Amino acid sequence: MMQVTFKNDEPEIPAVCPVCKTQGAVPRLRVEGVERAEGHLDMCECKDCGTYYFNSENPVTGYSHPDFEKDYWLNYVQSGAGIVGMLEPLLAVADKEQHTLLDIGCGFGFVPHFWESRGYGRAVGLEKSFYGTVGREKLGATIYHANFAEADQITGEKFDYVYSCEVLEHVRDPAAFVDEISLSLAENGILILTTPCANAIKPDTSPRDTLEILSPGLHYFVTSEKALRNLLQDRGFAHVHIHNSGTRLFAWASCRPLPHIEPGFRHWDDYFGYLQALSRNADPHVANGALYRLVKDSVNLGQLVLTKDSIDHWGTLALSTYGLDFLNPQEIESRFMALTEPRYEEFPSWLGCGLLFYVRSVTQMGGKSRLMIPAARAAVAIMKREVEQFAQFAGEPAHFLPLAQETLRELEQMPAALTASDIRPQFVRNPELGKSLRGRAACLLCGWAPDGRPSPALVALCQAMVQHNIDVHVCLAVAPSVRSVFTSELEGAATIAFRQNDSYDFGMWSAQLAALPDIWEANRIIFANDSVLLIKSPAFSTMMDELKNDETDFIALTESHSPRYHTQSYFFQMRGAALRDWRLRRFWAEIPSKADKPTIIRNYELGLIDAVQQNCNLRTRVLFDYKKLFPNLKLGEAPEGNPTHILWERLLLKGMPFVKAELLHSNPLRMPLKHWSFALRAEGADLEMIDRHLREMDRTRKGNKNQNVLNTTLKGLLGEKQFRRLREWNKERLLHRRTHRKL
């Protein structure tokens, strides 16, 4: 690790300043631990102009590292290039007319690429380093692999702006450099330079800022404002304007009067438009870097519409490029902490800061959530490691580390309301040790079993799922006094657990997701309950094959417009981007404990599709939608009522493998059902299983203390008059069903 030691009261030495050529300087500091340097590097201050320069024999050795250029271009495009900082001095003088631009030492080429692609005029870049060649290939910008003197392609050409950003400090003779590049300046042109500022080199400057300014092994000197002004005036520029930001110097020089120059960046619309175009670049490192900057800068400016549009694309791309799942930060942290040197192909230079701004984006767009605490912790840990181990290229992590620590404190100090996921299930069959769910298909299957006995419908569905190579995770909702459950009929289940019936099916699923955190690594997750009876085995197999092969992110079986549009939740599948979407993770993590049935219906059953559709990139599908049931249905038309009740025969005809148990048990909409047993027998249904399940419903729902809640819900959905008719009809229904069981 590099260390800087400042010196006091050292005698003057006869060194010659590279900027003003004055002999005589005072030793100011020593840098130790510079990689590939022979011993330490000493730096002195010119007694005349205040420039700091390394007076060691060979101070620049960093470029000799064989992998430097290969590694550096990745760091540069991922986060190292401060595109706003590069554009700021150039756009400070740009007007609405087009101007030609020559960028000396253009690096990867972001500035000339921005200039041309955003319509500012023709732009040419010169870059001798390898990453200029890479930039020409990746961006399609006009970049010549040459120093100025070697660039025959522009011999004799004059440019309105000649720009050189953070290059001056890398040359041995800055006066000769300025003379040379000024040859390409048009008569009324402006020379624009940026370089680190010597005024910031002092003992009370942070070690991180000091190292970033000095860049030992890469810079020959760090000039002062006075020295830079004198240098430009001595080169014949009558008009010179210099802005000192504290750590950087911006200089504009011309033989003609300069336009009004006001420091500060104001071209955010152009910048964001450029990043959006760059995010579609074919190279994933370039695209990821653009998306990181989009999210970081848009959230810092409060432009959350841009943030929302970018963050979903970024999450998907980061996963496919680097295997980074922002919602599995513990794994990211564990992998990163094993590094002993940067590996930008696997861990981008924006990693720690990227996690921080992912957290800040999510909390600002959707409210602070406990879901983000692990990501904030990982961001802090990774940024600390980046600063400690890769200090010279960790300027951004060091700058944002205090913000990351404050963000984590805010999240940890939030009052935490009790959620359904806090009511953890008790396992009677635990997850198999060492068995990964990555890439597999899983099912969360829940059911009402007040005395611990799974319903016949749940057993049948579990067995059918297992036959299709699904890892089934069963969770039974039991009465508070129950301490164990019956498992003999659930031999194929991957796990079996039970808990109190807290917040109904959605609460059960939420608790399962929290208890099985690696389930998010599955290829797909099916959410199911025992409110449906499996009727048609061949149709079930066809449906399961379709679910397996369909890459759609969210698939439900049926849809309804009562009381408003929603997808029905008795059986649905999430996969791909839906499993990595922070809104859906938050949806499941924040289901409240002890929510009553109307709340669950209103906010979660009806709200599930709303949560899915908040991410416009997610693809959704309803297998048995109204268009499939009625191919000639006009736009905006849909039958009123619950389709699994009013259209149960139509659904069976179209390949639906289920019938709702409630339809046969209580028939709340009073559908004509005298023929149901004949119809289901014709479909090959197991009537004996159906009969056992209906009798189980009779047994487990007698005296159910939730009946008042159910009545309230039905009354709200049906209206007072229809509800009274339902109650009057109930006695007739019970007698009718007993008659059918005797058939």
C-alpha cells in the first residue's frame, strides 16, 4: 500500500522545474510503496511557480505493467472515466453552432463520441494507448492511434477547439506539448486544458485525495494555477482564463477574446441522452458503465423517472455480464472479499458504489425497506475493501463511503413493522444440505390444515408437481395449538413446514420465501394453494410443459375484472427478471402480519399484477385469458364475475386442469351445478378425491372463527340483497350436494 510522508524544513536542491524551467526547489514529500518503482519517489516544490514535481530519476513506471492497458480500459469504461468532468470545460464555451473538436489524449474516446453523436460537430481523437484503439472499436468514434506529431491524418487541419483533459501532467515537457498541439488551433480557436492542482497538496488533504492528485508512477508533475497561467501566456495566448476547483485546474486560452465562461455543468439533458444511447452499446462493460452513471447521477439529481427506466435494465445486464444479483448482496460480498488484486472482468470498478446507488434508487422510488439493508451493508464492506486494497483507483468509493455508511444507518434505524415473513414456518422436513436450487424449478404450495392434516387437494397437487420434476415446498396453515403435521402422504415434497394462518396464502408464501432465501436462485417459482381441485391429468401435463418452456416473466392461469382487473392468485409462475425485480421482492417482504382477508384481497391478490406491471420490462401472460376462452371477444368486453366459477366448463374445454373447490363446496355465485359430478367424471376426474376434499372442507370450516370475515368480504363483493339470497340458498345447496355424493 502506498504511503505519503510530508517533509518539513528541508534544504533547497538544484532541481529544474519542468513547467517554468527555474532551477531550485524544496523537497516536500516522499511516496513509498509505489508498484513497479525502484524504491521510493521524492517530490519537491518549485521555489518560483509552486509546481510540485517528482525529482526521482525515473518517476513514471506505471505504464510498464504488462496488463495495465488491458485492465485500465475496463476500469475506465466501468466507472473510472468522469464523463461529466471531461465535458464540463468543453461545454462551458460551446454554443448552439457546430464546431470542430480535436481531443488530444482522448482515452477511450467518450468526449469525441459525445461531441459528434449529440450533434455538436465533427470530432477527432488522438490516443496512443491501447484503450484508444479499444474505444474506436467499441464506440465507432474517429480516434487515431498516434501522438500529435505522428497523426498524418490531420496534418494541416485546423480545429475550433483543441482539448486535452488530464494529459499535461503526463508529459515531460509541457511547454513543448502546448506549442505542438496549438499548431492545429484555428485562428479564433480555443485551447482547453485540465490538470490536477498543486494547491491541494498539503498535509491536511485526505490521503485518498492526495494519492489521486499525485498518481505516483503515472504523473511527472502537478502544476499550480500561477504556473499554468504563465505557461499559456508565454506560449503566446493573449487571453487566458483559469478556474480552480480546489483539486483541478480548468484553463481556456485563445489569441482572441474568450466568450463568457461560467464554471459548473448544466447540460444534463444531453449527458443523460448520451448515456441512454451508450447503454445500448454492444459491449456489456460499456453498457454497464453507462447504466451505472445513469442511475448514480439521476438519483443524485432527483430525476427518478430516468432512474426507474435505467435500474431494471442495469440489474438484468449486470447479472448476465458479471453474475451480480443486486438482491443477493451477501454472495457478491463473499466473492469480492476473496480478491487480492482487481479483476474487472468479474467485478466491475463500480461494484461498491453500484450497490450503494442501487439501494438509494430503490429507497427513493419505493420507500425505505428492510429488504435493502443487506445490500447497504455489502456496499459499505466492499467500498472499504476497495479503498484499502486498491487505493490509487478507488477515488469514487472513498468519496461515497460516508454516504454509504449514512444510508446504512438510516435503514437500520427505521422502525420495523411486523411482517408476515417474520412469522417463520417450522420445518418438519428441512431443506437438503448442500442442494442448490440454482437453475431448478420450485413450487411454494400452501394449504389450510387446522389440525395438521394436509387436504386431499393439496396432496394430489403435490404428487402431480413432483412427477414433473418440481421441487415442492409445502407449508400448512395450522391452528395455534398444533405442534406437528401429518407428512406420510407428502413423501415427494422437498420441504414440509407449518405455521399459523397469518395473512392467509400471501402471508404463507412470504414466510416461505424468507425461510428459503436461496429459492430466489431457482429458474422459476410456481405459487400454488389447495383452493383448486386437479381434474385433468393430461391437461395438467400440457400446462406444466408450457410453463416450463415459456420464458415469460410472470404467468397466471386466469384473469378477472371483478371488482377490478387482476390475475387470479391460486396458481401462478414467476421466473427470470421477475425473480430479480426489487419491487416484487419488496412486495413479498412487506406483506403485513395479521392482515385480514379484505386487506389481503385488496392489496395483494388484486395488487399482484400491479406490482408486476410497475416494471415495464417484465413480460406477462395469462394462459386462459378471455381471448382464449372467447376468440371473437371485442376489446373492452369481458364477462362479469369470477371466471373460475361462471366459466368453469368453458375453462375445462380449453384445457384448464383445475376446478375451484369453493365452487363445488359452497357455490357462492349460485351457478347451475346439478350436473357437476357427471361433467367431471367425463373429464377423468378422481371423484373419490374430490368427495374427500369437500368433506374435509365441511370438517375444517365448521365453526371457523374467520367466517365473519368471509361473510363481510362476500357482502362487500355481492351486495346486501345478493348476500341474503346466498344465505337463504345455502341450506338447499347442502342437501343437494349430499344427494350427489351418493351417486
